Amino acid sequence: MCGIIGCVGREDETLDVLVHGLSKLEYRGYDSAGVALTGDRLGICKQAGEIEALREALEARTLSGSAGIGHTRWSTHGPPTDENAHPHQDCSGDVAVVHNGIIENYQQLRDGLVSAGHHFGSDTDTEVVPHLVEDELAAGADPETAVRRAVARLEGSYAIAVVVAGSDAVYAARNDSPLVLGVGDGTGAAEDADAPGTGEGDGDAAADGQAYYLASDVPAFRDFTDRVVYLDDGEFAVLSAEGCRVTDVDGNTVDKPVDTVDWDPEETGKSGYDHFMLKEIHEQPRAIRQCLRGRVDEMTASVDIGDLGDLSPTGVQFVACGTSYHAALYGAQLLREAGIPAQTFLASEYATSPPPIGDALVVGVTQSGETADTLSALREAAKRGARTLAVTNTVGSTAARECDHALYIRAGPEIGVAASKTFASQLTALNLFALGTTRTGDTRDVIAALRELPSDVQQILDDSAAEAIAETYVDADGYFFIGRGLQFPVALEGALKMKEITYKHAEGFAAGELKHGPLALVTSETPVFAVVTGDDEMATKTVGNVKEVEARDAPVVAVTDGQSTVERYADHVLDVPETHPRAAAVLANVQLQLVSYHVADKLGRSIDKPRNLAKSVTVE
Ligand code: M6R
């Protein structure tokens, strides 16, 4: 996930607006940043590193212009280097583009452009766009038409902003990636600004101090205006001194409503959600989609995870911590189902594990790619002669750099300390890994279920009864979570989430283990969340375990797709859509995330920054 900012305003202010906007968007990605401003020629400055590095680089430059674009990057194509930082330019240096999303047909476009003599300076998918615009300009199109035609050739997800030398405008388009416009400015001119869609303005924005903005998210310009226009997929915008115009794919003007945001600028990074965690829970459909994008083909029931598909390990050891450990437990089960011996180790305990055998692969599952315990286990594995793979969210992280291979989960930056969307993306990526490296089993069914996952998750987000259940049990003494098979890691994750954000006692168990000790703790004050999906033998056995707790007066909350008889013994039900068992684990977890979130919210906890915890744990 990257951040985009654009501005048309006073020549002496635009650059400051861009840099300020980038600092507000840094949570979306922070491995490199850059800006481009238009005058007669384009001025550009971009830099690997955080916004501060860009600020320092700008001190040595004189950039000015009334129209400009900026970008903060979270790498997806190519490592975080100066060359891969946005904006990207064409061969002439007259076109600059920033982009958020993934252009799926970029290789095909790039091949065509290279054959036509274009020179590329980066590894990014984005760079095809300025070259496409360049071709259209060379063919005689005006800048707006050139950008429009270039965008029409793109497939995939994008929010794009473009500036062209000699034109004091910013051109923007969106498809499946957010983009919002800001109208007016903080000097009072906003009151007089014409609404987008009218295509009118007083023609002298610079003189009036009037300004127009665009960004991936409102916080980027919230300090300057509270008047916003949300672009929809397929729409195109032109911001210029004449005003701000929105059109559809065919160029017809669209009358867009101008909304007023009532959020405190301090809070707008949460896009209106009370907490980053809730926002991130709601981002899961999109995160899963991003993880799958370009990697699965439902028609041929195939998975493309690049070179990783050739790894063919004879055995796999997973190392991970916390939530990532739970994802690793799940991943190991998938491999074992495909006949590959797979074990999971807490990274901090890896030193005591048996050495990897033969041509084994050691997989570090780590959202941040910086967790010291996991890095240390991976280094130990390398010392023992194993090949290593990082399954991570962070391009350019230590794990990604040090391992022999990396598989990116593409969840986008996660701000809340409690992992939520990254767990869903880890499970999705591990499915791809298992399918891609083993090529056995019911590939077609799994792929179909994965493709449905985003909408199934959305259904849960729309209809969940979790808040009411949280209200009922907010004062409970403690919480138990049980599940079997693929739902065992989900039970563990449900308990971890409850502990870390509510500060209440919670434990997760393999359902069959309850009777071997923990049952002694079960009372009428300890709700048991039983995750039971499907109606196979495992589900039947878990229903048996539910009966055991019900007989001890414990309230039971069943997380179920309704296929088994568990509802008969449950006090409450959290529904999940019926799907493949692998996808059911992701869905059940969403319900448990919501329960923990709402309990914590009702208790007034510091949800995004729980006490004593850090997002990235860089000490052993
Ligand atoms: O960045 P990592 O995935 O390596 O982090 C590992 C754990 O510290 C992490 O999953 C932690 O347990 C979660 N923040 C809990 O929600």
C-alpha cells in the first residue's frame, strides 16, 4: 500500500503541501518517497528511505511549480531504492507519474514499449505509465487525452496521478485503489471554490490562494480543507487553476457530491474508524484480494508464485512468533495434508529443534520481517545448511533480504499493534505456497474458495453479531477458545487477540485437550468460543467437547457455518459462510477478531497500542 498526494495551488506553497501530505501518509508505506512539480519543465526529487530523507534531499534542490504530485512507497515490484521510488518518468523527462496498486499487464506493456525503443530506469510496474503517456503526446494528443488513453490500456488496480511539463494541471484516475479530492484551502477561498464536476472556476487559483488536492486518504490534506470528493472506480479527475473536474471513462462530466469530513485531523488516518485495528479488520477483503492478485487462475486451477513453485521441499520447518506462529501452524498442516513432512517451532525455541533433514526448507513467517527471534532462528537454519524462505509483509525487511527467497503477503502496512489483516493475508499466502509447491489435492476447490474469501469476509463484517456477544460477556472472568485441525490455530489466535487488547485472561486449546486439565477452569463465568465448521468427524468430536463444557454450565459461543449440530448446544452463534475448510479458518478468525475488538472497546482499552507491547519486537 502506497500513499499519493497531489496539489494545484500557489507556486510558493505547493511543494510544502506535498511534503506535509506525504508525512501524513507515511503510515501507508515508508520505504521511499518523492515529489514532482511542473513549470516549463518538470522538477523531480525522490529518495529511498523515510520522508525525512526526502526533506533533506529537497534542501539541496530548488523545485517549484503550482501543480505537483508526491508519493510514499511500500514496495511491491522491486526493492526500495532511489530508482524504484516514485514519481516515475518517461524518456523525455516531461511526464511524471505516481501510482498505488498493481498493474497486472505491465510486463506485456513494458515489452511492447521496450521494443518500440523506450528506456526503463526502474523495476516497477508503474513506469509503463509515463512511457505510454509519452507515446500519446508524441502522437499529438493533448495532456488530458494522452493520460486518459494511457490509463485505458492498464489492467489491475490503480490510483494514479500524473503531471506533464508545460501544463499546470494534475491528472488522476482510479480503479480499485482509493483516491479522494480536496476542494478549496484553509485561507477562506474554499468557501468560494467551485464544486468538482462543474468544470468552472475563477481561473486564478494561484492569485486567490485557492487550492485543490488529491490523495489516497484524507489525512494527507485534512489540515488544509475539510471538503472532499471521493472518486469512484473508472473516474478521471483534472485539477487545475480553472477548478476541479471529474469525468467518467468516456469523458462525460460527473456531478460529484462534495462531502464535509467531520473528523479531527488528528484522527483521519483511521479513515473514520475509531481505531486502526478496526480499520484493518475491515481492510481484510482488500488485503486478501491483493495477496491473490495475479497469482491464481481459476480457469486452469493453477497458482503462480514465481520461482518459489520450483522449491519442491522434501520437508519444511516453520519458525515464527505470536500471531505469525499461529499462521505457521496452519501452513504446516496444509503441507502435511499434501504429504510433505512439516513442523512448526516457536522461533525463540528453534535452537532446541532437530536439525532440518536433507533438502529441507526453513520458512520464517513474519509480518514485519524484523522480529529478532525469527531472524535468529532463520540465521541458525542457514548455518545448519537449510534453504530459507521469508513469508513477510515487508519488502526490503531483514528477513526478506537475508533469506534465500521471499513470499510477500501484500497486506499493506498494519498500524495497530495487534495483528489482524496480516494474519488473514498470511493464511492466504500460505495456501498459495502449499498449492504452488505441492500441486496435489483439490486445487480447484481451494482456489475457488480463496477467490470467494474477500466477499465471504465482507459478509461477516456486514452482519456480525460479535458486538452484542461482546456486550454480554464483557465482564466474564476469562475466555476459552477451542478448535480442531485447521481451527486449532484459529482458537490460539482468538485467545491471543483477546489477551493482548482486553488484558483479560484468555486461553486457546485444541478442543480434545480441554478434558485433560483446562476443564477444571471452566465455570458459568467463562464463556467458551467453539470454532466448529464442516460436518466431518473432527467437527463431530468438537461438538462432543462442546457438550462437555455445556454440562459444566459454561456459556458457549459457536463460531460455525451451521453444518454440524453445534448450534443445539450453543448460547450464541457467530455465523460464517459455508466454504472450503481452509477458507473457513480465515472466516472464523474474523468473527473472533471482532469479539475481542468490541470487548476491548467496551473496557476502554488502548486498542492500537496495548500496554507493554510493540508492533515490531527487535530484541530476543
Ligand atoms: O512481525 P512478526 O509477524 O514477526 O511479529 C511476530 C509477533 O510479535 C506478532 O505476531 C504479535 O504476536 C502480534 N502483534 C500479536 O497481535
